[in-house]
Amino acid sequence: MSEWPMVKLGELGKWAAGGTPSRLKAEYFGGIIPWASIADLNDGFVSMTMESITELGLQNSSAKIYPKGSILIAMYGSIGKLGINVVPMASNQAIACFMPNETLERDYAFWALYSLRSELIMIGRGGTQKNIGQGILKEQKIPLPPLGEQKRIAEILGGVSKAINEIRTEIKRVESLCGAVVSLYAEDQSTKKLEDLATLSGGLSLGSHRKNKPHSVGYLRVANVFWGKILYDEIKELNCTDQEFERTLLQDGDVLITEAHANRFQVGRSAVFRGEEQALVFQNHLFRARPNKNIDSDVLAAMLSSVAVRRQLYQMAKTTSGLNTISISQVRSLRVPVLDTTKQAELLSFLQESNKLNHLLYRKLSLLQELQKSLATRAFAGLL
């Protein structure tokens, strides 16, 4: 353990938290003030946010503008997720803002908070969504070496972070190329309604009515489904009946489509479910498209991500409260490009090669993230 003094974070700078303007007031949203949510935090620099608010929204809520260069940290759900805002911005109440004083290097403070993540998650309390408060954050102690040592540690961890960001940039390049190729294949093709290509159904609603239902099962939600991929690292559970389980049980090859998102461009995200070892169902903010026997799941999901279909989704999405939504009837009516057998085979071959490359890149990313965690642990124990 290091011999550096352990100091509470509450003594090392100013803390603040955000707020949410009323969703019932459309005039509070869509302004020029960036408004961060946990989805915007990326353990790096945050320059843009999915949503924005107006000056009127700021004045009529507990939201406040944080100066650029502040450290943002998630207090709900993904506890400990971090970001550094590169422009002044506000946030919702799920995010705390830390502004270090002159005794603490900002980047060192960032990595100190990063090293506390596992501990903060353990402290988190609550039911479905664990959370912490500013009080807990202020009470956390971190080692406080001289400023020169703080800079050295931050530079070492920042070097690994740079390598991680380079891999993420490469992943984005591959995904962008893949999207462009898919859209080229979709151009000038005949189309069919999605309901003619797959069977669509909705998922299970959440709420207190589920408390006494007999079976507990993992479920997928909007936060698990992205364009072209499903993340299984944060699976929540709900209670359901036998009939509900049978109706919403996911099968290998099912395509999941998101029903709602704060960002209109993200409505209708779709990805193929590949059978996990555990049985999973899906929430009502997702739609399931089960492809007909002559339709390949990967090709269908690819066509749903094409520019032609995304344009339809964007036009369909409506909002009255800051959340953009589409209905299952609208999804059924989507005009989806249909490829002939030869083009399907060509596109599948390309997608398979792209997936192999993505798998390698994500593997590199995972190894670098493990190295980052190991170095952070050693750094704040005084072993670097």
C-alpha cells in the first residue's frame, strides 16, 4: 500500500449533480445546451450528447452547466462510468460532476475514480437499478501523492487509454465501411413489407404487477441492442408466467428492433440474437422479428440497418415528451430491400469477414482494458 496520504474526494474539489426538465414541456428540449445522460459517458472525452435542452429547460429544472474539463461520473445503473466534458454542458440527475481543486491533477483524479469503480458498484444500493449518491462519492478516499507523481501516473494510464481509443476508432471505421457496403447492396432493390418477411411481436412490460409471477428470467432491453450487435454483459431479470415465457422466449436468429430512444437516429436499432446458454426474453420496448424460413437473419438485420430503411425509421419516429418512438404497426409496414440469392450470398460472405475482423479488434480492446485496470490498481497502491 502506498505511503501517500488518503484524502476524501469531498475535500479535493467541488461536486454538483444535474437534473431533468419536465418531459411534458417540448419547449425545454432541443436547444443549444448539451445535456448528458449515462449513455453519453465513454470513459473518455465527451464532446457531444444525444440530447440537448433549452435555456428555458435549464432555468426550470435542477440542471446546471458544468465548466469544460469537469469529470462526469454515473451514479445510477452503470455506476462509476466516466467522462470529461470538452465543452460546457449540463446533465441529468444520474450524473455527478467533480471539479478538482489545485491540489489534484484532473487526469489523476479521473483515473483515481476509475480505480474506485468496482468498490462503488459494491456500495451501490437499490432494487432493479442500483445507485449511489454524491455523499458516497465525497466520502471515498484516494491517495494524494505530490503533483509531479500525479502527472506521471496519469501519463502512464493515459498512454493505455490512447491505445484503447485507437482500437475503438478502428472498430468504428470497420463498422462504417460495413454500413456503406450494406447500403450499396440495398440500393435499387425491390422491397417488401417487413411483415411479409418475418413474424413480429412485442415484449413484456415491467412494473409492480410482476412481483408475484412464478418464474424469474433474464431479459434484453433497449440498452442491450445496438446497430448490428447485442451486448450481454448487463442482463437484468423479471418475473413472468409460463405463457409469457413461451411467447417471448428468444430463439437463435431472432432479430431485435428497438422501439424508442431519446435520439431519433437511434430508433429502430436492430441486431440478430444468437442463442446464449441462458434462456432470455425481451422487454416491451423491443420488437422481435422472427424471419421466415427463406430469409437469412443476418441479411435481414443488415437490410434493416441500410440507409433506405433508416430513413423510413427516422420519418416514422414521433415524440411528445422528448422520447422518440415507433409502433409495431409502423415496423410491420417498413419497406425492406430484398436481395436475390446471389447477392445474399455475396453480402453474407462480406459480413462474415467483417465480423471476424471486428472480433479480433474487440479482443484487442478487451486485453487493453484489462491492462488498464491492472495498471490502475498498481498505480494507486504506489507500485508503479
